[in-house]
Amino acid sequence: MSVNPIEHVLARMDKRNITQGWGAVAAFSRSRLNDLLHEQYRQRLGTLGFLPLFNADVYHQDHIRTRSVLRKIEFGAPLLSFTNASLSDSRAQLTFPIVAGVYSAQSPLAENLLTRFIIDESMGYSLVISIELRLVTGEVDRRGRITLDLAEASGFSCNLAGEDSHVNGLIAAAMQEQFEQLPAHRGQFELGMLDFSGYSPLSPTHFRILTQAAPGAQTQGAVNYGDGAVLTFIQLRANTGPGELPEHSFPYLIPDDLNEDGSERYSATIVVDKALLGHVRDERLDVLASILFATSHKFVERERHTPHDLAVFGNIAAVPPLYSVDPQTKTVRAGDSVKFTLRNQAGGEVPATKWYAQSRQSHAAVGDGNIDANGVYHAVGVEGIGHHSLTIVITAELTDGNTTHRASAQVIVQFEQVQVAPRVGVFASRIPMALGAAMPADDIEWSLLGTERGQLAQTHGNRTLFTAENAANRRQLSVQQVQAKGGQQRMSALVMLNGLQSMVIDPVRVKGLEPGEEVTLTERDPALLPGARRRWQLIGPGSLDEAGNYTAPSGDEQGTSVVTCELVQNGVVLAAGYSLLEFGEARLDEEGTWLKLLSYTISIPGGAEQGAKGVLLNNGFQSLRLQAVIETEAVDGKFYRLSADERASIGLNNLISKQRLVALNDDNPSGGIEKDSLFKWATRQVANRFELSYGQLAEGALLASEEGITRQDIYLHCTERAGAANELYSTFYVDAGGTESSDDGNASVGDRVEVIPQSPRDFGDENYSLKRVRVEGGTGDENEPGDPAFDLWLRTLDYWVFKLIGSRFETVEFLEQQISDPHLSQSAIRWESEHRNEIMFSFTGSIFRDRLAKDSGNWEAADVNIEFDNDLVTLMAGRPELKTKVSLTNFEEGSLVITNHRVPDFAYVPSGTDERDHLARDVVVLLRDRQGNAHYRRFAYRPANTSGHRNYIEHTLFTPV
């Protein structure tokens, strides 16, 4: 039943302003934001941007020195919730499902294993953290990003230790330590963006982020528990400043109406201040066009209402990518096959040029499996998998002319698809034991086998909780077998032990018993309490004879039987011990790995002194490509490569401080070291849009014999003062623990590199070209005597094409001329004279083609238009010249075009109005060239006392104030 229908939302907005002095408010719902997070998570699997596997030994700080051993713990896609949202800050909660790994608990004082289980996502283990959403603004692309930074998270909690809150807290603290070290490209996620590059009154300039829980969503057990929204309070150019923060009574803006199929009818709402609606033209809201998303999603309007402010209700809708792989995610058993299909934007099947499969965990190519030319993937078999589960990235490549398109999918390959957790659990009876199971079945039924020593919280589902009976607290030793049954069945052996076992049975544990195999069990110290009666008991499958010989069951059962021995005298149990006998479990042959490096070098391809020295512009945006080459030594004649996790950890360190350089977020293609950054050196895993310091060198394909060689590119940025050389070396983190380094202390070639920052050269007028091209109104021949290009043609259009000689411009930004006056001009105007009857008039627009700009609907290059100042659009409302089409043949990409439009029939407007006064100013821009250098230029008409002044555009240096 709906608790917040659209009628209720509109009633809360009726006849009152809710924007709190901001220009607009946008609300995005949890469900669609989780879709964005999942897509980013999946995309990063193929770019070495995934979260690291977690490995740790966590000590319980108890009297028997127990430790939890966590190996290859893999986190799944994060899920956002708003149980902790308060409208007073931007906090939210993230839950990471734990999808794979091995957990065990052991103690040097307890010879037997305490707990062990293999993790599967369906078992419900998770890590929960508290996160604060932050605004990060790009200096070049001028986009404000709603960012989650896992390195700044707090409030970590997990449930790997079941109901033991103390141990869970210790494990969570160890996980927090790892998260705090996450580099930006692995630890930051984006929920959405607002484009600050617009210049209309309804274009955003800044926003404040808050989080809000949905009505009733903070009540545990509610159907919508955890639902909520991210709110952005947006300052627009028409605002004189930011607004006020909302009170707790602020309405929840996203209706919870449903479509006929039960899906959400709305997932986003935009509200625009009524006072600014006069700036809306042709029902176009620039603030809507400014809402962007990092992945293939966009805001799609559904309906509008004006209860007071303008409310636009819609959805964050997925935009089909140019190419995608179907299915996106699949789980298979070792040795199984699955068919993948490459599809175009319309959903049609297209043949891929090439398919790839890459295992995240494997050190040998066999773990990748193989995929044929038709997209049929064959997973590695059980004999070669080497891990309990593998994450495989499937990549399809399609070559179209000079362009290569890539799309990816994910496969989880499991050694065993049927698991129970824990397989064995030894614990104090006062603490309940959490149980989990993974089976390919719709329902899992739990039951107690044999004598019942407690009870289950529930008997159906993937998880349950066993609570021991009170009598178990008075016994030294109690055992309970619990069965999970779905398509197959598995048993969990629970040993409730109060204190250390007071006698020992040899062997204390036997693994991998074959059907019918026998084991002889004996007391380690037969002289212990010789007068006491020995009471042997078998709990679980198999048989035990009077001589202490245990025989494993002969069927295909899998589990652990427990044999106990109690020393009884006068009806009192004086001592007790147990042995764990594991049978039927498939034996995993652990994958081999490299043990030693033959070589580890770092170099600058194209650099001086055999790649040991290089130079880099210190503008923060140009990058210097470095390459780490790591060769492992063969083990028994077999080469092993670095795993994807080891490759992902390759970075650069400062030779003097030994500190690792900051790794930037790779999601922003224009990213570098921003002007307000506290660090002067940083790296990216992928190149940004700007030219490298040295050209990219062509490299041959790896030979088959080079399987043990890893090559990894690193892109270095700096803002250090010119000449302040920096010596760097490379390191990476080893899966088995520890760090490897390229620097062995000998200062030989390949151990380290020296990078020298350089200042960009000074650019004078001679470095630029500004040429006029006549587009409409005669030929515009400059060689004719007099000025016939203008005198004979009263209505003309000229393109004044501004170029950087020997390079190109990558981006353009229009600027205000001084801080005290925040208005910026995109256009300039000029009448032939200041006479009130003057009608000869000129005005400017601009054209710039950003090569990275894409249409959000079809992923093709965005349309190029002549851009005019909004004040000019107001001044010349209805004039056809404002809809002039662009002539793409009259300028090149990488040049800025100032268009000059001359008309003989536009009546003079005296100064004194905002539009007239704003447009009387010069046009000031910041351009960045292909090397990332900044160029500040001013464009203006010739002085008014000059003949033909409104016919010509000139440029000069502009110095920001």
C-alpha cells in the first residue's frame, strides 16, 4: 500500500516554497542509485579498479590466544541504504555482501580446529559501513560529483563471527584498516553528477548534499526498511547565493506509486524555485540537462506539476550502451560452459572480433578457462581451479575501422556449489551459533539430527541460528549435528565446549576420509584417571566399534562426524575429549604460485638514459607514462604470472620518503592534480584526455614464452616547481603477504627513475592564429581594395577561427572578468553607433567541438551548435539568426570559433538594462591545450572609434584577478 503517493507529495508542496532559497532541489531514490553502484562495481572488474581481497589473522584477545584466519575474502557490489539518514548531514549506510573466501578459527592451546567454512554470497555474510556523501568538482570538466569515498568510512560492522559481537568487532576493525588505505580509483564510487559548465540562469554552479529516509523506512521490519533518497540543494546562476538547509519536516519528494507490473513509477524528482520560472524557455529546464550519471543512465521526465514551485517527476533510466555482453553475470560450476552474446544498442546479436577471459585470482592461465570465437566459455575443471571460487571477467572486442569497442561480463566459477557454514563449529554454549547454507534450491530446510541439544530459530531459508539448551552450559562437552537440505544435503557439526578439552583423543582431526576408510582412535594419555570408566560415543554418520575403530560412511555423504570420550566416575563426568572426522569433502588442490622474482624494473618509455630519466610539465594534467615490468622465476619448470590483485596494487613510491604516491580516481577522463590539491605528485592507472609527455610507443605482442612477465603502465602527474627532480621506484603487494620493490639499493638501470618537472612555455600572440572565414554574405575576400566584404554585404556571418599554432585546444571555459562581478559573458554586441535610431548591429556567439562530448541517448558525438549568451537570447528574442546552423566545414576540431553576426535591422537599445550592460563587455575564456596548459584570452570588437569596429574580432591576453 502506498504511504507517499504523488497526490500526497503535491499536497505537501501546495502554495508554499520548498526550495529554501536554492534554485532547485533534486532527489534520487535508493533503488536506482544501487543500480549505478552495481554497474560501476562490475565495470571495475575489468579495469583493475576492484576492491582488494581481504586477508588477515585477527586475534580474539582471549585466554587461549584464538585467532580468526580470513583468506581471499571478496566483497560484492555495495548496496546503499538510509537507515541512518537524518536530513542534517549526508550520511548513508553501505552494505557489502561477502561473496567468497575462507574463514577459520584456531588456537595454539586447542589442538583441534575451532571453526571453518567456505563463504558463498547466499549465506548472508556482509560488511556494513557508514559513509558520508561528498561533492567533488573537476577543474577541467567542471562537473560536481556525488562521491562515496570508502577510505573515509566509519562505523564498520560484520557478521562473519556469527553472534560473537566481540570477534565481529575485531574483524570489522581489521577491514577498516584496509579500507583506509584504498586509493581513489579503487575506493571511490559516484552516484551522480551535475554539470557546472552551463551558462544559462538555470545552470547549476554549486550544490549541497543531504540524505533523507523515506517515510517509515527507519522502522526495522518495515517493507521499505532502508529506503530513502539523496537530496541535492542546487545553486543556479540566477541565484545570488546558496540557500538555507531544510528542517526535518521537509517533504519526501519521491512518490512511492507503482506501475502495473509492481515496479517503481518514480525514482527521481526535480523541483525548481517558482521565482526562477521566468527563465524557462520552450519548456526547457537547463538544470535537468545538467543532471548526469557516471554510468549508462540518464534522467527521463515523466510528468510536471506546479503546486507552487515547478515539480518534475521522472526516472533514472538505463541507457543501452553501444555494445553489451549478455548475460551480464553468471555463476557456474568448475568444468561447466556458458554461452555469451555480444549485443548492439538495439539488442541485436553482433559477432565479436575477439573474446577474452581473465581470472582475478589465478596465477596461471589455466584458471582463466577458455572462450571460443562464438562466445562459448568453458570454465576450468575441478582439478585445475586451485581456489574455492574464481571471478572471471569476460570481454568482447569489436573492431570498427580504427575504433575498438569493448564490453564485459562476469562469471563466478565455483569449486563446489553446495556449502554449509560452519562445516565444523567449536564454541562456548552460551553464545548462539549462526548457520548458513548455499544450494541451488528454492528452499533450504534445516533440522537437528540425533539427540537435540538446543533449538533452531527457523527451519527454512539460507540462514538460521542454533541456540544451545541450558543443560549444555553445565556439561564439559555437547555435540549437535545440524542438517541443511535442499536439492542436496550437508551437515554442520557443532561442538559446544566449556573450557579446553580435558583429555585428548588421537588423532584429533582427520580430513578427507574416503568411503569406508577406517581410523583407529586412542587416548593420548591412558594413565589419566585410570579408575574412571571410558564412555565412547559417535555423533554423526559412520560406525564406531568397541576397539575405537571408526569407519567412514560408504555412501556419497559429506560432513564431519564427532567421536567423544568421557571419563566417568560415580556418574560424574570428570574429563572429556573429542575427535573430528571429516569425510566426503571434495579435495581442492591449491593453485601453485610464483615464489621469487627474476626481475622488477621501472622505466620511462622514450625517456633518456635507457628510460631512467624523463621530463613532465608541472601543470597537473599532462601525464608521463612509466612502465613496470615484472618477471617471475619458474617453479618446477612452470611459470606463474602476477594475479590481477597483485597487478592492481602496482604503484610508485618516493625514493627519499618511501611513501607511495597518491593514486587519483580514473573515472574522470579530464582528471589530473586539481589546483586546490595538497599533494604535488600523483598517479593514474589510465591516461587522461591530454597528450603524454612522450608519445606512445608501439609495442609488440607478448610471446607465449613470456607468460611469467607482467607489464603495467602507470601515468604520473605533477605540480611540483620546475627543476625539483623526484626519484621514484615501484612496489606492489604480494597476495601471500609482504611487498616487492623494483629498487634493490644498487641504483642500477631499471631500479628507479628520475622525473624533472618543467614549466609550460610562455605563450605570446605569435603562438596563436585568428583568421576570419566568411560563411554567409559574399566571399569575404580580404584582398579586395577597401572593405567590400562588409560594405557590399550588410547581413553577414563570419567565423573567427582561433587556433594554437602547432597544437589544438581540448576544452574551453567562459570566465567572469573579476571576482567582484560574478557575471560572465558568452556573447558581445556592438551597434555601428550609439545613436538612438541606429539599426546596424553585430553580435557574437561561439562554437567549440569537444571531442569527448557524447549524446547521452545514442553514445554518438554530441551535436555542435552556436552558443549564445542567455542575455542575448532575451535581447533578441525571436530572431532567426539565433537558430543559425553550424557549418562544420569551416573550422577544425580543436579550435575555438567566435561567430560574428552582422544584421542591418536591429533597433538600438540604450544602456541601463542588465542585458544590454552585460553584453557590452568582452568575452573572456580559459582554454586548455592538448598538453593540459592553460590559455587565458580576451575576445573583443575593435575600439568603437575605429572604422569598421563591429566587423572585426581581436584577441589579447587576459590575466585572472
